[in-house]
Amino acid sequence: MYRPCVFVLCAAVALAAVAGCSSAPQQPRVATAAQPTATAAGVPSPTPSKAETDYDKALRFTRCMNALGETIPDPVEGRPLQLSSQRQGDWYIPSANLPKCKQYLPTTWPVKMDPKDLAKEAKFDDCLRKRGIVVPEPDAHGMVHYATDPDAWYTPEYRAAEDACRYLYDDPANGGSNR
């Protein structure tokens, strides 16, 4: 009657003892935006064993840019990722510091889009897609995972597609208003 319970208890104690003795206790890890430390060979050490989230990467990017004299707020999922502190009108323009920190950018960043804005941009986005430009669709939560690398917007292919589709978007360069 007591035998199965004693066996289960003994097995649990044995597993706990083995697990507790197998290695030194791990210290809790906190995501930081610090740059990787260099090894003796001067090569950056490998990334932590725990994969960085896109937020961790974006935070590392903003900290790098701020260390170079930019004034960029910490990232907020759902809001556009600010890539520079230099403005031209309503837009931020890439700064000379961007290439120094670009390796920390996540590939994409989620931006919560208003359904009205998505509807307004739908024809423009479809036009870009017909010309071979990748334009992300919103997920079930209304988040659009936009590419973070601004170089994608300066390719001849993107510029040609944008010029061909501009008439479908209410754009100041079109003589339209900026929302």
C-alpha cells in the first residue's frame, strides 16, 4: 500500500539531488544593450546562449546610437522604431551614426497601424507588391512588421516602384496633404 508512494518520493528526491549537483547555480540573466565583450583574440564574444528578442536588439541599437550622441528614446513595440535624432519636417532622416550601430537592429519591428491608415495605403501597397517590393501585411493584432533597414527604401527598384505608385497615395510629393 505504501510502496508506490515511497518509490515515487525516492525517485523525486534522487532526481532533485542529481539536478542540484550537476552544475553551479545559474545567475539570473538580464537583457542589456551593452556591446559584446572582446575575447583575448580581439574578436567579439558570441552572443548569449539565450536568443535576443527583437526588443533586446532594438534596445541595443538605441543605446549604441545614444552613446554616439544621438537622442533616441527606448523602443516601444507598436510604435515606429526611431533610427535617428535628425529630423527633416515630420520625418527622421538617417544620420552618419546609423552604420556604426546598424548591426544591432532587428530585421523587422512591429508597428500598430490604424485600420483606416491601412485601408488608405492598401492600393499603394498593392501597387508596390506588383512591382516586386515586399510590403508586410498586418498580423491578427494589427501589427505590421516593417523592415528596419532604411537602405531598402533607397534602392533603384524601390524608388522606381514608389514613383510609379505615388499617385495612389496622399503624399506631399504628389501635391497631396500629409494626413
